[in-house]
Amino acid sequence: MALVRRAEPEVAAPPLERDTGPGRAIVLGAAGALIAAVAAVIVAGVGFANPSTGPIDTVIVPWAPPPAQVAVARLHSCQMWGRTAAVIDGASNAVSRAPADWKNPATQEALANEARVILVESAYMRRELPGATPIVIRAAIDNYVAANFDQENATVHRQGTARDAAIDRVNAAEDQVNAACR
């Protein structure tokens, strides 16, 4: 007997499922947001490239301390100046009395002491100078300190001519402070 195969009933294939990605509305919304962002970047770039040409009013109100405060600051500054300048002058005079030889131990000690005194006294002056100190006195003291630092720089590098020039500037600044404090 021959086996006969019976045909099986055909089963319908399930329908193909569609990809369940974002809907059309979401895609269009995202594209719209992207276009808006690009437009915002372009507008901002144009704004930065072409600054406003309108007038800008800036009002500067200078601050001036009361005259009584300036008088007290002037008195304090000049008294402090007298004390610190006397200490620095004493150290500098010790250098002028030392032998004129960079290698002499007495000269080296006098120069080292002068450097210490200038650094300490200059820091003290800058720290303690009142804010209301008149500009004439403040500027002259700043010139004095700067010239002293230049003098010490020339000393460290053993540049006698530059040291002498800085000493001349120190003396000129000292005269300015003394004149302003009279």
C-alpha cells in the first residue's frame, strides 16, 4: 500500500507587523524644534556680530573722603613716613660708611642689612598707608619704594651705575614726600 500523503490545510501567515517607531506627529514636531533652534542660533549670531549702536550712558561718581578724614590720613601718613624713612636712611648711611668694595665682609653685611630694612619698612608703609592719604603723598611714597627696590636690584646684580641712579631717584622721591608733608 502506498502511503498517500494528505495535504494539510494551508495556514495563513500572520500579517507583517509594521515597525512601531515614532509617529508622524513626533517626527514633524522634532523637525520643527530643530528648525527653531537653528533659527535662534542664527539670530543670536547676527546679534553678536552687529552690536547695538545705541548710546550707553555711564555715570561715574568720584568718591572723595571727607576733609577731616583726609587731614587725619595726611597726619598719620607723614608721621609714619618720618619714622620709616629715618630707619631706611640709617641703613643706607651705614652702607655709605662701609668700604667701597663689593667683596668686603663689612660692606656685604651693611648691604644685606639695608636690603632687609628697605623690604620690611616698605611693606610696613604700603600696608599702613591710610586709604584717604592725599594722592601727592601716596604717589611720592610709591615712587620712593619703587626706587628703593630698583636700588636693591642693582645691588644684587652689582651694577654700581644703576645703583647710583636709583639712589638719586630715592633722594628725589624722598624730597617730594618731605615737601608734601610740610
